[in-house]
Amino acid sequence: MPGVCKASRVSSQTDTLSRQAQDSPTRSPWWIGAIAGLASAAAGLAIGELLASIWTSLESPVVSVGNRVVDNVPRWLKTWAIETFGTNDKAVLLGTVALLLAVGAAALGILAVRRGIRFGLIGIGIFTAVGMLASLGRGSSGVLAPLPSLVGGLVAGGTLALLMHRGNLDFAGEQAQSQPAQTLPAQTPPAQTPPAQTPPAQSMLLKVPNRRQFLGTAAGVTAGAVVIGGAARWLRSQGVAAAERLKIVLPRPTNALADPPAAVELGVADVSPFFTPTSEFYRIDTALTVPRVDPSTWTLEVMGQVSTPITLSYEQLLERPMVEADITIACVSNEVGGDLIGTARWLGCRLDDLLKEAGVSATADQIVGRSVDGFTAGFPTALLDGRDALVAIAMNGEPLPAKHGFPARLIVPGVYGYVSATKWLSQIELTTFEDFEGYWIPRGWSVEGPIKTQSRIDTPRNGSRVTAGTKVPIAGVAWAPIRGISKVEVRIDNGEWQEATLGQEYQKTTWRQWKLDWTPNSGEHKIAVRATDGEGATQTDQLAPVAPDGATGWHTITVYAE
């Protein structure tokens, strides 16, 4: 009968709609949105990183935000980070920024799927604006600095729209918002005709979420982001600057130094060598990623309160008279007994000769070094007192490695790096302390940073166990650059101070090895060390933190003899 047939078709249609509504709900699970957000962010960040790798003066969005964190971090937090993570503090910061971005991206993706794409795009716009603002006013890229963040944001927004379209997610989200539950045609009695308003099943299920299509697109986007990100990292590490550095032939110094006498080292295992290997030399700076500087376009400008400003290309710098100098440098963040210190043979032109040519004004009392990434450090003009302050181009017989300041950096004996050792040097400005403050000074660090007299026990290590009744060398290094070291003393278990044997003094700008032979009795022993500099001042026992002008105190360890 016609009525019965119509009723049967309606009933069948109703069952089909019910099954499909259960199998393909219009409201997508949260993880669909999280994947959409993460894939979109990965695409945007990869493109931003690629732009920054190709255009060497630009920074990626993650680095721009991370640099702003470094710029504004409180002194106590910086100290805690270095104490906790050491030279891995930058990796930890970048990882934290990336993690926060990932969490934010996942949240935006969920919001876009549940509430509509416009909410996700607004969120991406906010993140993009943060990255663009973070990039401004730092480094030498000027108005182009926001470009990686802007382009990355546009790519992230476009990727999110693509994923929503491919998976019909935006429609599903809007439908879920306006129609929380899909309405099915009511059951009609067999003898009645179904209501004319009932839409056909085809139109009701036309745009249910397509998870397979979505996941395939998301996987493709993520794979592409990984490939692009990997290419960007390769370009950063194997780019023009790295290739050009390999071609450099260092000029011969006018004062070629002989190797230090063998007696500078005392032959004790586990004591720091006189020259610190370049690969083991500490690195502390504010650059989250190592700036890549193309020497063919790099220039060094001497400016400010000078009568004759000077601009040198890298080739012109290499043509200047070069000298070698063996110098121990240290970071102000070095704790008592710490390892943020090292000695190298530096090659460079004398800073005092360069500034003499520029003609320094009598009113200038500060020399400011400015890095290509905007970092600044200033020290008194009075330090040009004959010491070997250099515009250095090489360390330990090789062109400066990128992480140590290629193509040029400042080295000033006797003062901590935060006021002197500008890496990736681009400008030297003569000014006054009244007119300008270096990067760390407004952040609570001392204006002047003379390196304090310090000593360190390298062996035995704190907490180690030694054999009772046998001779054990206690040994390490001591330093007071410019003043030199005249004596090192060791005290065991609060006994009398015993004078240690010193390695031969080579130059007052370098550290000295020391050792004391000891035959321990069984039990726990405390060992302390102190040094006396070349001016007769003995290292203080007063414990002080690294801020604001360097740590003080005696390095003390505990050793167990069995």
C-alpha cells in the first residue's frame, strides 16, 4: 500500500540517520582541535625559522620571544638559571618557550574546532603580534625584524583554515554550537504521510567531520614543517658565515709568542690545562642562538666621541698589525670553585692603537662594545693603560668560532666579560658613564667589574674517596688577571695554612697551577684553598654571591679517606 511504503522509507531513513549520527558526531573530540593547532603552529614556526636562517640578520619568532625574556629576567632568576642549568640555560629557556607555544597552539586549535575558526585566527593574530613586538628594537635588522613572525603567523593561520576545511571542522563546530544535538525525523504512523519539512538524508550528512582526510592533511603539514625546520637548522649551522670562516688565513702576529715553558704545568692529572681547549671553553652571553655573521658584509665602526670615526671591513681589520696575548677571562656568574673561566691565546689588533687613530675625546670616559644582536658592554677608558686589550679575531690559533664571537670580539684583561667581552662586535662607541649604561648595568650589576682574586680545587673532587695512608695530590688553579698570583695556601681540617707549590708564572694576565701533596688519615676531611695576588692582597673568606660584582669566599670541599 502507498502509505505503508512511504512509512517504511521514512523509518529506514530515520534508522540510517540515527546510525550515521552516532558514527560521525558533529562535535569533534578535543584532540582533533589540538592536532590542528599544533600542526598549524609547527608550519608557521618552521617558515619563520627558515626566513631567519636565510636572512642572517633576522631572528626566528621563538628566539625573538626568548631574547625578550632574557632582556627582562630579574637578576635573581638569571643567577638561579646559571646555577641550576649551567651553560644549558639557553636550551632550557628555548625549550620552555617552545613548550608554552605548543600548549597555546593546542588550546587555540581546540577553541577553533569547538567555537569556530574565527576564534583560532584571533588567537594566532595575538601570538603573531607578540612575536613581532618582541623582535623590535634588538639587533641590526631594523624594520624587517618582525618579518619572520608576521610571515609565520600568516602561514599558521592559513594552515589552520586548510585543516578546518579539509576536515569540515569549522562547519561541525558552528553546527555543534547552534544545534547541540542533531534532530531526527519523528516516527510517523504507517498510514500517515511524513512532514514535508523533513530534509533529505544526503543534505543533513553532507559536511560531517572527515577525520581521515583531516589526519592525512595534518600529517603532511607536520612532516613538511619538520623538513623545513631541519633545513633551517642546517642553514644556520652550515651557512655562509661557517663556510667563509674555513677560508680565512690568519695574519702573522708582530710579536709571535713562543709556547709557554713546560713548568707552567705541574703534571697533576685532572687539573685544568694551562690553555683551555677551544671546544671546552665556557660560553655565557645573552644570545639564545649564535648570530651568523657574513664576514664579506660585516663592518666594525668606531664612533661616538672621537675626532675621526673609523669603519673597517673584515679584510681591512685583518690587514692591521696583529699581536698575540695569553689571557685568562672569567664570567661574573662564576661561583666560588666554578668553571666559567678559561685561558686562551688570543690574536687581534690592539684596541689602544685603534682608538688612538680615531682620536678619543678628553670627555669620553667609557668604551662601549656593541654586538650585531644589540648587546652592549662598557668599561672605563682608563683601562687602556698598556694592558693587551684586543679586538680579537682568533683564539688558540684558529679564527674565532661562531659561538665565541666570529668575526671579532673584545678581550680586556682584568675585568669580567659582562662589562668588556662583547662578542660578534659591530661597533665601538666612545661615550660617558653618565650618558650610557651597558646591557647588564640597569639590571642591577656593578658598573665596574674587576676580576677578583680566586682559587679553585680541581682534584680531588668534592665528595670523592681517596686511599688513606697514601700520598694524594691536592691541586688546582688560581687567578687574579693583571695582578698575578704570588702564593696559594691550603688548609686541611681547620689546621694551619700550608703553602702550595706553584707552576711557573708565565704572565700576570693568566692563571697559575698549584699543588700540595697530602697523606690522609682515615675519615672525613675538609679542604680549603686561598690565594694571594701579586699586590699582596689575600683572597677573602667572606662568602658573597655572584651578584652584583662577582662571588667571593674560599673554595672548600669534603673528601673521604678509606
